[in-house]
Amino acid sequence: MREWLKKEKTLERIAPFAAILFGLIVGVLLILFTKNSPAEGFKYLFQGATGIKNWEITNWKKIGNLLLVATPLMLAGLAVAFSFRTGIFNIGVSGQMLVGGLAATVVGTQFESIPRLIHVPMVIVVAAIAGALWAFVPAILKAKYKVNEVVTTIMMNYIALETVSYVVRNFIQSDHFDTESMKVLPTATLRMDWLTALFDRSNVNMGLFIALIVAVIYAFILNRTTFGYELKAVGYNKDASEYAGIKVNTRILHALMISGGIAGLAGVTFYLGNTDHIAIGKLPTYGFDGIVVALLGLNSAIGIVLSSLLLAFFKVGAGSVKANLVNNVPNQLVPMIISVIIYFSATSEMFKKMIKKLVSSKKKGGAK
């Protein structure tokens, strides 16, 4: 057991579970503080997120909503992770997602005569291109001029907000609400009638399949291609990569633009799947949640899929906890649990050192 715990891969895999455990412990303490039963609280959380009562699925719509929320989280997590693997911190996923959604909405409100078989691929491709182009500015500044990508990507988020406001108000504003765009045409929506029927009128849509396909492509590129190897090499050591003949600046540019493209896909799945329009003045939080998803998933495809489902589980089930507990719990209960999980995910190195120290001290104690 001690030898197993000493392995670096083992410690990396334990860290996310430790973070989740600490988050749940904080949740238990908060529920106790409000004089409620933690067992009841987590029961309602589970039922609210899955629709399962007495081990039977009683509400398929809740499962659909779980998948609905997990879809943009999954894509946002993949976008963040792709840049992470190259040593780049893309904090602009929210802005790239917003611009991708805007481009998809513009195309989705036009071309009434185009059949759905062409219109849907159009909005998907346009969203990915828009997200990638929005990431180009911080990418070129990082690659060519060594400008910190955290600052530039964050600033691009706010530029995206104002860009959406300008385009919506001047070109695609709704006839009924001045803070929203027109609704996209039925030929452009990602919703599918059979999915809606299967999950009892939930808005779960083809974006779920897009996210899963992107996860498979992500894993293939990074683990099975020379291009992916070079990206990871740059992330591990830029100087050694350059010495080995890898074009470091070009790979940085590629990583950020591909990350932006994936974020753009998150935008189209949200604005043309979860909803059917885009609103001004609202920066999607999914981009920042994607950082949590990537950290918890250890930047691996399967880990990101699972962590996006976990985060969606908390988000979807939160309302049920507040509605059913006898003594009201604060609205911030679930966000606080998620915040603690984020905090301990970010301090995973601390966990590794603590476990290593604990294992070493026990070994020394046994030897005595």
C-alpha cells in the first residue's frame, strides 16, 4: 500500500477525490449549521439531480436536465484542458463561448430557405471558427510578444460582452425584448424531437453528442498523434522542446486557437440548444466552471466527462435541496461546496506532499 501511495500517478488520481470529499464535508457542516439533516439534504440533492426515488427513475426530465447542463460544461472543460496541456492558461473561454454563440445565433436567425441538414452544420462550424478567431488575438500576443495570456484572455471576455451588445441591438434584436436577440429558426436549433420526447420535454440536444465526439478527438490528438505529443512537450518544457526542433510559438498559437474553437462549440450548444436566443450583458459562467472541470478531470478526456457530470449534478440538484429541507438553507450552499472542491483541486500538490510525508513517517515509525 505504501509503495502504491508513493507513485506519482496514484497521488494525481487521489487528489480529485480528496477535493470532492472535503467539499462534501463542508456541505455536511453547512447543512448541520442550518439545523437540517445532512442525510436528508444529500437525499434531496440526489433526487433533484437524477429524478431517482426508491431506486426507480420517476422523472426522466431531471436526467435530461443533468445532461443538458453537463454538455457546455464538458466542452468548456475540454477547451480549458487543451490549452492547459500546452502550459497555457486560457481564462477567456467564457468570451470565446459567447462569441461562438453570437456567430451561431446570427447565422441561425438568417437563411430561412436553407434545409435543416445544411443549416445546423453551418451554425456549428461558424461557432467553432468564431471562437478560434477570438482566441487568435491573445494567442498571437503570447506567441510573438510573450504577453501574459491570463490578462489578455480576461480582457477579451469583456470585449466579447460589448460586441454581443452591439451586434444584437443593431442587427438581430428581438421585436419584444431589447436585451435579447431574435429566436433562431427551427432549422438551426440543435434540439431534436426524439431526445425531447425521450427525456420528457427536457431541452437536452445534439450538443451532448458533439461534446462526446470532441472528447474522443481530444484524447486521440493528445495521446495518439505527433501534433499532440509536441503540444504536451511544449507544456512540460518550452526550452527543451525548442531545442528538440519543435516550433514552440506555433504550437502555442495552435493550442489557444483550438481551445477557442472548442469554446465556440460550447457556445453553440448553449445558445442554440439550451436556449434559442442570446441575451446581452451576460457572460456565461461555464467558461470559468470549465477550469474546475479540467482540474477535477486531471485534463484527461474521460476525467473531464465525469467531472462535468459531477458539477452538473450539484447545479441541477441544488434547487431541490432548498425547496425540500424544513429549515431553509442559503442559496449559496451548493456554490460553496463547489468552491471548496475548486480550492482543494487547485492545492492538489499539497495533498500529494501530505500523503508522501504521512507514508514516509509511518514507514520510519515501523522500522523503529
